Amino acid sequence: MRRVALPLLALLLIATGCGGKKPLLVGAVEDAPKWDAAAAAQAADAGFGADVLSALWPPGVTADQTAATLRPAVTALVARDVKPVLAVYQLSSHTPLTEADQEAFASYTAGLVQRLPQVTTVMVGNEPNLNLFWMPQFDASGGDAAAVAFEHLLARTYDAVKAVRSSVIVVGGGLAPHGGDNPSASRPTHSPTQFIRDLGAAYRASGRTKPPMDALSVHVYGEFPRIPPSFAHPRTTSIGIADYDKLTQLITQAFGKLLPIVYGEYGVETTVPPAHAGAYTGNEVVAAVDGATQARYYADAIGRASCQPDVEALYLFHVIDENKLEGLQSGVYYADGTPKPSLAAVRRMIEHPRCQR
């Protein structure tokens, strides 16, 4: 191929790999630092710039109680220059639907922010388009119920958090990447496509002038571990990393403008080599990939997200494998603490980001 001289600006853009956008924050979703300070060191060694810690809300729990359990993890992460992020949500059995429960949830979230000053980002909600985390999904006539109620909760929580510390970034949604949109199904769920539309409609109907969130989070798992991040869904309602154009159009249509985007969870499960099998229990329930494939997919995912102008963060799920094989073996370390091939691949892409389309 004939070499062509490029202007200095073009060379600089290629070198950054990001076409001039601000650097992508690559983090992880990992609760292990709550009970093992060494897990914070592993996150730092992998190059992760942030770690998402869960803060589950059941009625009756206080911010004091949860902050006490979170504080050691927050301290350990900060000591390693890893940004602590909170994800506040609930299971469907505790869906906050009443005014009292929504106020309690919002106050709980604001209380955590007040008690943990090192936390500068809070994620509100986890897959509210699935009946595992939010019920009901639909009303008696088959219309949306989940997005309307979640929008009320999100706006109320946004206001409560901002009243405590206005600089805190509130990320809303954490939408699951797939869903059925069938109110008659035995497991009623919304697709992220329809949920975003319904969420925007609920926001417009509320008459609210303030935003309900600073950024929108979508989980971008493939349908199966073998699905690469390059796989797009132009004819379905699912959303993955390769569906950036579709996602930005949905957000713009729903809210009248484009919001910053966070890929709140992405993971690829690996098989467990015999040398590490002793650290695991149970039986695998999906067709996982080998370590080299996971490494390639993670590098590709980071590269693709680095190209997408409005994507500010990508969080890999997890740092360390869950030791129960029925769970997720999507970490960059095996459960015994041994690095997978993806550790070096992720660290390399974080240190030297390359935009990959």
C-alpha cells in the first residue's frame, strides 16, 4: 500500500485512538473489596480506573448500616487510585412504588453520598426493564408500568443526591440489553429499546424541567458468551456495543437531546482450565469461551467504546471470577487469583487506547 503523508492533527488523533473525545473510563463491577482488601489491589493492577460497589436497598435498611459495610472497600479502592462508584437498586420483591418507599429509597441514596464523600458517581437502578428487579412491568391493560414508576424514582433520587452534593454524577437505568415486550409472557420484561422510549415519554409527561439523570446506563452483554462485541442488532430491540448509532437515536428521540452514555456492565464468561478447577464449585450452565477469546473480546469492546463520542465509561463484570460455576466467570482473574489472558489485554488497551471500529 502506498504511504500517504498525513497532517499533524490527523496523526495526533490516530495516536490517541479516540478521535479527540475525552478518554474512556474503563472500570469493573466488583463487590469483592467489601470483604477482601486485596481485591482493590487486583482491580488497580488490571488498570481499572473505577469499581462499582452494590448498595442493595430493602425497606428498613439505613444509610448508616450500608455505609459502614461499604467504607472499608471505598477506602481500599481510593488508596489504590481506583474510583469507587455506588450502584443503588433493589430486587423486585422490594420495588419502591409508593410515595413513602420512593422517598425512603431517595433518602437512603443521598445518605450514602453524604456518608461516603469519596464517592462521586452513583448509579440508580439495575435492569428495571426485567421482572427480576422491577415489578410490575406492565399494567392491567398491557401498557407500560415499569418505566413510569422508575422515572419517578429516578427524578426523586436525582434531586435528593444533588441536594446533598451537587457535583455527584447520577447515572440512571442500568438497562438489561434484551427483553420481550410481551405483557402476557410468564416472565414479563421490556426490551431496552422500548424502555428508553417509555422512560422518555414518562419524563415528558411529568412536566419536569430538570433532568432526571446526568447519564444513561445500558448493560451491553451479548446474548451468549460467544457473541462478539462487534455483533449489531439492526432489526431487533436488543442493544449491544455495536449498536451505538441506534442507541444515540433512541436517547435523542426520547429526551429531546443526547445524554452521556455509560456501558454499565459487559462480561464474557470463560471456561475453567483443569489447573484452576479446584477453586470452583457446581456446574457451568452456559457455553463459555476460552481465555484467549475473552481477551480478544474485551480488547475489542474497549476499542469500540473508545471510538463512540458520547460513551464515557465501560465497566467489565467482574475483576475476579465467581467461584460458583452457576454464576459468572467473566473476570480477568480466575477464582484462585491467577491472571487470565484478558488481564494483560485489558491493561494494555487501558494504557494505550486504540480506537477500533
